[in-house]
Amino acid sequence: MGFLILILVGLIAGTIAKMLMPGKDPGGFIITILLGIGGAYLGSYLSAFIPFVSGEFGQLTFGSIISAVVGSLVLLILYRLMRGKR
């Protein structure tokens, strides 16, 4: 069940990341959603090291959404940097 919630959080985070960083992405909205799911994984991993963020793996909480959005933004920035150099 935690995996499905993590995908849902990733979809939400990908959508919010796209709203926060609008622009022309190679791949469009689908790639941003996939980056959001990856960002949810990254955010849930990184939140274990930050004591004031309570985003635990596979839980739908405010902290998990915030950590997933931060992870999605990091992945979106890295994706744009990598795709821009080609």
C-alpha cells in the first residue's frame, strides 16, 4: 500500500513542481510526472536525515508532499541541465 501512496504523492509533487518551474521541458508533462515520482523517492530518502520534516516513506502527509516536491524540483533542475547540454 505504501508504494501506491508514494506514486500518488509523486503525481502530486510532479504537478506542483511543474507549476513552480514552468517552461518548455523536453518530454512535456509526462516526464515531469515521472520526475515527480522519482522526486518522491528522493524526498522520502532525504527526509530521513532532516529532523523537522516528517515525510515518511509511503505516507500521505504534508511533510511527505513537501519533501517530494523538493525532490521533484531537484530532479527537474538536473533533468533540464542534462537535456540542455545536448
